[in-house]
Amino acid sequence: IPDIIAAGQHWKVVWRERGNNADGIVATDDGGVLVAQQDNSDVVKVRSNGHASVVYQDTNTGGALSMNKQGQLFDAERGLHEGIWELAPQHKVLALNYEGEPLDCLGGLNDLTAAASGGVYFTQGKLYYASPEGVVSKVGNIRAFSNGLILSPDEKTLYVTDGNTLQGFDVQTNGMLTNQHTVAILHGFGDGSTVDSQGRIYVSDSATGIDVITPDGQILGSIPPPKGTDVISLAFSGRDKKTLYAVALLPRHPGLAHNGLPGDNLTGEIVAIPMLSQGYD
């Protein structure tokens, strides 16, 4: 894809672990990624050389991460008493309730993206916004099932996958959303998303791998996933942010043993591929 990725590039496996232990990745300053581990309730830092270390624990099955421009790191905690938590620089809850009811009542927490204001947009079947004060509002008109979401580099636009579409919204100064519009029709169902320094959106697509989409909705092409995997989460990192990292899931194998127990044997990989395009700081 011109200006995006050169011909002949291949994915490299950086790290892998059994179980539902890789999702919701964000870049680190040293060129690696932070990885949410739902089964372990940990956050792992994976460096570009594959070395991994636990940096946060006891996240109550935290399953997705997002860091805003102020350096606040937020986590979507999917265990009982679901909630949006700030992990750094402070460890404190942002939101646990919606209109007086626990977030558990809305269904499973999914993904999130953090705004510079300290507010957080998150998906839980539908689309919600937690203000910096922790007040949760339902926003937008999601008709299928919301999943991955990302803010544009200038934070004037929010993108969220809704089934086989990518929806866009104008972001208001108070965090509310207006002007919902369909940006693009995907080939399959959308999952995780990221953006580059030019505002192009990268969406993991169940049918093609990763679709590369301009802000005006043109699909420039698709990057195939590693063979035999599904890609679910994306982030630019590496030197000069010219490496695209992804979480790739290997197929489940019912009946195989996992840690000596029968059942699903899910493996998550962190994979990386060199890019011509570049993430933004």
C-alpha cells in the first residue's frame, strides 16, 4: 500500500502466552507495548526484543488499555464490579456506575480510548463516555455491536466499529458526540483500531486482517494477518513509531489441555511488522 507499507514485509512474532492474556495494547516510550492480561489480571510490558515483565497486578481481569496525551493510563476491568480504572500516575477508579446501576448491568466491558481531558470513551455493547468526574453517559446510536474505538490525533473525531461499519463522530468540548456518520463499510466485522500521524485509521477486520482507511472513508488496502490467526488489537510503536504491533489470536482447540485442565486452549501473540507510515506521539 503506497506510503503505508512496503511490499514483501512479514509479521514477526515478538511474544506469546497461553490463555486469554493478550489484548488492548498501547505503546511504550522504549518502543515496546503494554499488554492487558484478562486471565492473569496483570499488565505486562513487552519490549521489542520479546522480553516481558509484569508492571501492574490485580486488575480484576483487566482486558484493554489506553493512555492519553497527559500520560494517564486507563484500564477496562471486566471482572465482577466492572469498571474503568486509572492505573497511572494514580491508581483510582474513574467509573463504576451508569444512571445509578453498576456497569455490570450493561453487559461485558470491551474496549476504551482515553481523551486528553481525562475522560474515557468505552464500548460495552453500545458506546459510552465517562467524564473526568466519572459521570457515565450513553453516546451515539450503535445499531449492531460496538467494539474497537480510537480518537483522531487532534481528538476532534472519534471512530468506533459497529458490526461491519466504522462510525465517526465529532467530539464536542464537553466530551459529548455529534454528527454520527458511517465512515466506511468493512469487509467483515471490526475489532481493534489505531491511527497514524496522518489521521488514517487502521481497523482489524475479521475478513481481511487490517483495513487502512482515510478519514474521508477511502479504504486504501488491507494488511493480511499472520497465517492462521485473527488480529484483534493494534498499536504503533517501535523506533520512530514505524512498527505496527498487533495482538494475533491462534485458534481455540476444544478439548486440549491448558495448564493441565481440559477445555479451550487459547494462545495470544504479540506480532510486529515494519511500516512506512508512522504513529503519532
